[in-house]
Amino acid sequence: QVHLVESGGGLVQAGGSLNLSCVASGNIFKINAMGWYRQAPGKHRERVAMTISDYSSHIGYSINLQESVKGRFTITRDIAKNTVYLHMDQGKPEATAVYYCNAEVVLNTHGPDDYWGEGTQDTVYS
């Protein structure tokens, strides 16, 4: 079993910044991808930012960012610590949502499987 534990986020005024982190723990052999989704009130869950393991890359992963957050959101990952971070800058009210950590994980026994954190509410107010 894998546990994803999110931290950070909360309440911020428009134009401000928020930082999220997520740590994966468990009987992990490797993580194929790790990143963030969000679900705003009345909307479907959508992928915001994702790191995809790429051992040919000097940082060990490639990055996919939703077009609407490019230039404002930054995702990074500490591979050794099984941790992913999301820095949100220039906050806009439309970024208000529950942010979920997601990871595709291969365990020592089987996989890959998809895992989710419990979510953290982030609110940007004007």
C-alpha cells in the first residue's frame, strides 16, 4: 500500500503565492509519475501539473503543465525523498479548488497502480 500525504496550501489573497508538498510512503519500488490534480466546486477533477520519470533527463523527470497555469505554477520533485512540490504564484480566484496529489507507483510486489492523496483546500480570494 502507498500513502500520499499532502501539506501546505490554505488561504491566500489574489496575487499571492501558495506552496504544496506531497510525500509518498510505502513499499515503493519506483514512482513512474507524480503530480497534482485539482477539483473546483461544480467542476470535474483536472490535471494541473505532473512530473514523469525520465532517467535520461538531468533532473530525472520531465514536466507537464496545464496550459492555463504555465508561467504561474512550478512543479518540482525530489526523487530520493518521494516528494513532489507545487508552487503557485500570482494567485487567481479561479485557482480555488481542492488540490490532490497523484502518483503512479510500482510496488515491490506489483504495479503500477494509481494512488491519491486526501486533498488540500486552496482558496484564492480577491
